[in-house]
Amino acid sequence: MNKQNVTLSLPKSLLKKAKMFASSREKSLSELIRESIEEKIREATGYDKAKRSQLKLLKEGIDLGTKGCIKTTREEIHAR
């Protein structure tokens, strides 16, 4: 895996908390940041995939076993 260094600008208080958090999990700050970015990307990718899938279902519709032929009329269903 090729790696590249980046420069990050964070508030000192956040950096201190992040270092303590990473240390408490026996990880480096780089590892913690990498995992966090990967998780965000995984969430976004999964959401987009699920959204596309659901929009496709809405557009195509779902087979309810009627084969496109509904034998009951609306009036029959709503008759009181």
C-alpha cells in the first residue's frame, strides 16, 4: 500500500483529545484518522448503494402476484 503524508490543521484541544483517544485504544493518531475516514467512506458508499436500490424498486414496482390484473374494484374494497 502506497502512503502519502498530509498536513492537517486541527484545534489544539481536539488534537489533544484525539491523541488521548488513540492512545487509550493502543493506536497511533494516523491509524485512528485512517480508520475514521474509511468508516465515513464505507457509510456513504453503503447509503448511496441502498438509496439507488430503493429508487429502482420504486420506479419498477414490485410484483404482488396479480400479473398486472386486479380483479377487485376500488368501489368493492371501499364499500361499507
